Amino acid sequence: MKAQDQFDYDSAILGLNHLYSVVGEDSFFINSDCILAANKIVTVGKTYILFDYPSGKCVKTTDVRLLDVYYNDDAVHMIVQCIISQQIFTIVLHVDEGEVYCTSMVVDLDYFIDQLNIKAIKQYCGNCKEAEKRQSKS
């Protein structure tokens, strides 16, 4: 059973407001600067790097596997499992007046590497076709 099945939410309004929506069977669109992934889509079972900065000063990094995502009480809840310790915990992204706020950043390493490659290509060849082609795929 998926976690979202346990919580009622207005998928039409959240989708129309471009905040949160379920994509297929196992992916979720979360419109937040706290999500660094292609098209801001995260997928259950995939590994991400979690940058947690609750105090605003100290940053803790953790490799996590996404287990599930659900929307409840004006917040997106991401259930993750630490790769090393196997501890399961929830990342909460609060929604306030159409904006998603958080004290953590979830990064898809594949997306991050693609962005670095695009930057390197642009630095190397300027405005060449290869850089434009890679940029349009992201």
C-alpha cells in the first residue's frame, strides 16, 4: 500500500498550482528548489544525496533511498532510508502560500553530473550545438 492512500489530498488543485503530483506508478513531481532532479521528479527506489541543514550553519550529507512520498496537512512528506544505517525517516517539505519550504535538499546524482557536464561543455566550446542539445534534454 502506498502512503498517499492513507491521506486525502486535492490532487487537482495541487497539480493545477504546479506544486505536487503523482507521476506514473512510482514517481512524484515536487516543485521546490529543495529538489535537484530532472524536471523536479523523484522516483521510489532511487538513491539520492540528502543535504540536511536544520540550523542553517552545519550541513550533513546522507545517501538515502526514496521509499515513498505523500502529501498531507500542507506538506510533502518524503519517506527515505539511509543507505548506511538502514534507518528510515521522513523529510518534510512545508507548503505555504504556493511555495514549498524545507531545511534539506534532495539531489539526484545523475542530474547533478549532467548539469556539471553541460557546464563543462559550455566552458569548452561556448555556444556550440552539443551544449545546446544537452541543455534541451535536461
